[in-house]
Amino acid sequence: MDYANGDAYEGEWMGDRPNGQGSLTMKDKGEEYSGEFLNQKKHGRGLYKFANGDVYEGGWKEDVRHGKGLYMSADGRGSCRRVVYYNGVAM
């Protein structure tokens, strides 16, 4: 599914919304998400690639990072750290 803003979703649907496994490419941000969706929101486990090359792999809840995950920095040093988020806030 291609959206008017240039974003694109490919994956499972329920009704008229992304639900289940899928991939979302956000053209204007230059970012990508692959993982679980619930009612068109990132929810469950997923992998998010930021425009700067950083990667977060872990839990999501209603479109925000939530739960345990790994954050891999593209700072040239290959740093990787375990993180825990609660409703989008790092703990």
C-alpha cells in the first residue's frame, strides 16, 4: 500500500488497517520499521532503522518504544547497548 505522503506499507491487514507482520517505509523521514503492527501502530516486536543509521530492535506499544531491546549506534564504533523503555521513555 502506497500512501499519499510517499510512505509504503507491505504486510498483513485486518479490515482496512495494518495488523500482524509488516514493513513500513517512511519516505519523508528516510526511516524503516519491520515487525508487528496492531491497528496500524507499531506494537509488539520490531526493528526500526533511523535515518542516521542507528537501529533499535525490541518492544513497541502503540507506536512508541516499550519494553526491552537493543540499540545499535551507527557512530562508527559499532556500539550496541541493552535498553528498557516504558511508554517511549528510556529507563
